[in-house]
Amino acid sequence: MERPVVLTIAGSDSGGGAGIQQDLKIFTVLGVYGASVITALTAQNTLGVQAVEQVSPEFVRRQLDVIFQDLRPAVAKTGMLLNAGVVKGVADILSRQADTILVIDPVMVSKNGHRLLDDEGVTALREHLFPLASIITPNIPEAEVLTGMRIRNYDDARSAAIGLKGQLSGAYVLLKGGHLEDRKDSPDILAGPDGVTEIPGKRYLNRNTHGTGCTLSAALTAFISQGLGFEDAARRSKEFVSLAIRAATPLGAGIGPTDPLALLEKNMARYQVLESLEKAWKMLASRPARQLVPEVQINLGYALPWAGSVDEVAAFPGRIVGLDNGVARVSGPAFGASSHVARIILTSMAVDPDYRSAMNIRYDRSYVSRAEELGYVVAEFSRRDEPENFREVEGSTLVWGVNRVIGRLGKIPDFIFDLGDMGKEPMIRVLGPDPVAVVEKSLVVSGLAENNAGPH
């Protein structure tokens, strides 16, 4: 398969969480071929940059020359450039590459405050490299340096994005909103020839944010090389970096890196999710489980790791129905097949990402009593307490009810039930890490399990 060639022009991060190392990981994950030009060597880890050794502008130029002589990158991105000499050398070579799209990440200061581009370099960046750019991706501190304005809130950030766009000739500005102090979310702002667009994003409160700027700009580079327009590429890149933050495993004693491999792991899990649902279905179908089926039928769902939407939760199309004294299904599991059970799972995963499965079963007081006797965590919510604004939105009752229970308990229970309301059937929801565990719980409390033991 032919792959686009892309190029990163940046510093080396000895800790592997940013710079050249991170860029090349992301290029590989997203299926493009990555070449690299190293502008500086850093001695750093999660605690910060300890030392920097510059690569001479002449050798940076030499690296660029040989790459363009042979590989002809479709898109190039710049990161840490360190000083004016490197900036001018990069600009001189890139100015001769009319067919190469340029993404500029104006890296200026590390997260622990180490200066990564001097004042002369900032001036050279603005005068020599910006005129060649197709899109630049500053964060708020960088935008403050480039515009000279104090950015205190979202409106300031929007004005700064528009102001920066005015300094460029037809290029886009993607101003990253991670430093916004007046927003609980983390929107980015895309200013381009067609106006200003907000790229929404959630804020994830963890310390694994080293390399977020590199992660975003590298993903943007890859998506643009694959033919996406700038707005679509910005949205996909935002999703990619959000997943990389959420999935990151803490490393070191300081600010840990994002995890760009999470997308690979998530995609690889699709088969395992469907296989686990099939295994759970066979377990359920092997018992006389008709007694578990409510009037609205059953659905059983299982989410991908770090799922963020209904389309990333698999369930059974047409639901699981009662047949004679057992159960039957219309078809095998598929992603996006049930919004109701998916909402329960996504709500649980927002609290504990390991709780990726749920199933609804018929309400029976004896099931609730047996669950309590066996030591399961059981909780109830009342639909009558639901605020009116939630009642008006289809499917929001489940989100409200699950959130209410989890907020009250401070953890996710094994079972959540409600006694229904006008036109609403009483129901039990069973939650767990995977569908086999969920079906086992259901069979145990209904007396259908071979071993009717409680939680292990």
C-alpha cells in the first residue's frame, strides 16, 4: 500500500514523550511514513528539560536537503527550532518546496519553563517561516508571545486566533485551548479563510499531558497528508490527542507522556469485544432465561477501551427476546446497535473506565433481595425525582439515574434498579467489566447459574 511521506523537523526528546520520538510514533500509528530532521538534542525526562545541545543550522539544512532530494514529503511539520539560525535555514530550504504543505507548531517553552526558542528565533519564525505556513498550532502562552496580548478567557483566545490569522497569508490558525482558565472543557479555535470554528473537546484532569502539542500537530500532519481538509483534520487530531491523554499510563515522577498507541489498542480490541459478547450470549442462551426478559426486551453491551460514543459500544441489533422458556436474538452483536445500553456504559466509564459492560433485565424483587444477600452492591433511583429538563430529552433518564446512583455511592454498583413510572417499566441494570461477568451476575441472582455464589 502506498503511504504518504511526511516530515518532522524538531528536537529530540530523550524521554520519548515529545519531539521527534513522539512524532514518529504518531506517524506510524496513523499509517504514514515519517522522515525526520533533528534540530536539537535534549536531556529530559518527565521532570523536565535538563539540558539542550543545538544542532548547527548547516547540518539542519543538510538533513533537509537530502530528504527532499529523495523522499519528497507531502506535508512537513516543525516543532522545536531553538534559534534564529535554524529557523532561517529551515525556511530557506522549505521555500523551494512549493508542493509541500507546512504545519508549524511554534514550540517556545517546555512545560517546566525551559526556553526552547529565543527572542531572535521568534522574530525569525514570524518573518521567515510563517509566510510559508498552511496552518500554525500555537497554545495560549505561545499565542500571547506572537500577538503581544494577554489571553484571559475564551473570547480573548478567539480574538487572538483571528489576529494571528491576519498575520498569515491565507493560512489557518489552530489555537489550542488547553490553558483556558474560564472553561471546564478544552475547546480549540480554528481560524481560516471561511471564518472561525470551535473544535470542541473535554478536559481530562490527569498529569499525563507531556507532548500534547506534538501529538496534536503530528496527527494533524498525518491526516492532512491523507487528504483531509483542514477542519476535518483538526477535528480528527483533537479526538486523537484526547484519547492519547485519557489512555496514558503514568510514567516517571513528573508530567507523564500521552499514549499515541491507544488508538491501535482500541482498534485491535474490536474483535475481542464482539467475541466476548458472543461468549456471553452462549452462556445466556444455554439457560432457561426467559424469566430475565422484560417487556422491552434485553440488550447486552460491551464498549471498546476508552469509548467515547455510542458507535464505540457493541450490542445486539433488535435486542434479545424471550422464546419459549429461553431467549433468542435477531442477529450477532454489532457496534452502535443500542443507544440505551451504550449510554449506561459510557456513563459508568466516565467514572471507572474498567466498567465497560451492562445489560438490562426484568425487575423482580427476589432478584434484588438475592443480590443484596450475596453481597453485591445494589442501588436504586426513582424516576419521580428526575428533573423536568431530563425528562424532555430521549434517553437522558438513564444517564441521570446512573449518575445519581454513582454520585451517591461514590462507586459503581453491580446492580441499579428503578420501580418505573407512568408508561415506564420497572427495570434492573447489571454492570460489570465485561459481558461474561454481567451475564454471570444476572444468572446468579435469578437462580439460573450452575454455581449460585456471590461476588468473588
